[in-house]
Amino acid sequence: MTTTTASSAPERGPRRTRPAPRWWERPWIAPLALFSLVFLLYSVPPYLALDPARARLPVPDHPSWYFTALVTHIFGGTLLTLLVIVQVWPWVRRRYPAVHRWSGRAYVLAGVPFVGVPALLIAPYSGSGAGGQVSNTVWAVLWLSFTVAGYVMARRRRFAAHREWMLRSFALVFGIAFNRVLLIVLILVMLPRVDTVYGGDVDAMGLALGPASGFLSWIIPLLAVEWWLKYRRPRRRVPRSA
Ligand code: HEM
């Protein structure tokens, strides 16, 4: 992973002189927000009753703290998903920089103990087998590392490096929602071969595809961010008044 412009010299704070982009210059923000909200409305309600029987994944009896950690992770993850929308919304960043700073602090200070650490604790107990357990563990370690790196860079006022690490961190948060879509796509791709490969057992096919979609769901958004950082870095704008 490269930190393309994470120069060693301290960088100046964000430039305030650039005009806020118009909404059509950021056409992704509304679909991203909508997709994230649909994901939350679908994924979170089963856990509101705090009943392990209603969980969407198998809840092991041991360790006894598993369900508490899972629910903490999910409620924290809900907050994180909403904060990511606020953080990547250029209009909020430029118009209300204080909101950006405070929601950024909340993202790190709530995300590390209530989302990243519980994710790391439950990752080895995934019912999707060794592949899923490894994928989930690497995902959690990377999220924690990127988030802490982004926070440290902001404290050191190295804002270009801060931005890069936080974009990587946001990409990994997005992975959970992307996973839902990806699993459906993989199932649709493999469905014509369910008889030949899985003996007609659709559940077995879903289980087998789980680790693959798990890996791809955080690797693809991460690669997309790396591509964006390398090739699509926003160029300096000419002020509209000019
Ligand atoms: C930040 C990076 C994240 C990591 C590393 C992570 C990791 C994990 C892990 C390891 C599991 C257990 C999966 C299994 O046992 O197979 C899990 C489950 C879950 N996570 Fe996350 N997660 C992240 C972000 C989020 C976010 C932002 C949400 C939003 C609410 C979320 C919601 C859930 C839900 C709902 C489950 C239960 C599975 C289900 O109901 O389908 N996660 N996550």
C-alpha cells in the first residue's frame, strides 16, 4: 500500500479558499448515502431486540461475551456508517468544518472501542470457516490500523496523509454493506452451476461463497480507494469568481 503524497514535511491545514463543489460535481454522495441507509434499515433491526435467536449469523454459545460484542459492534457500526456519510460529504466539510472535526473525532473515539475492537474479538468465531475467520481478522486489523494512522496524521497536522488513511478506513466500513450486494451477485453467477458443483444444495453454495464475498467485500473498496488516490486525485480548482 502506498502513501503516495504522505510527505515527510508537515503539511498546512485544509485550503479554505476553494469554492464548495456543486452537487453534480459529487454525484456519488446521494447514492452512497441512500445505499448506506437501506443497508442499515435491512441489517440492524433484527438486533434491536437483543435476542441472539434473531441474529442473522449463528451465535456460538462460547465465548459467553460473543453476543454482547456483536451487538456493541453493530450499534457502533450504525453510528460509524452515518458518520462516514457526514465525513465524505464535501459540502459539510467546507461549510461546517467544525462538524467535520467533531464527527471525525467521534468516528475514531467511538469506532475503535465499539466497532473495531469487538470486530477483532468476534472475527475468529465466524461460522463461515477458516477462510471467513482469516478475512474478518485481517479486515478488522486493517480498519484499526488505518483509522489510528489517520488520527495520528491529523494530530500531526499532516492533512494529506490524514485524508488518505481516513479514505482507506471509510472504504473498509463500506465493505459490510458491499458484502450484501456481492454475495447476491456471486450467488446469481454460481446458480446455473448449483447442480454440478453443489449437488443441487443452494444452502451449501451460499456457505461456500461466504468467505469469497467476505474477502472481496473489503478488498474491492480498498483497491478502488487506492486507484482513486493514485489516478483521480482532485486537481486544484480555479476559483469560480476567476
Ligand atoms: C469497520 C469495519 C468492520 C469490520 C472489520 C467488521 C467486522 C465484522 C465481523 C468480524 C463480523 C462477524 C462476521 C462473522 O462472524 O462471520 C461482523 C458482523 C456484523 N457487522 Fe461488522 N464490521 C465492520 C463494520 C460494520 C459496520 C459499519 C456495520 C454497520 C452496522 C456492521 C454491521 C455488522 C452486522 C449487522 C453484522 C452481523 C452479520 C449480519 O447480521 O449479517 N459492521 N462484522
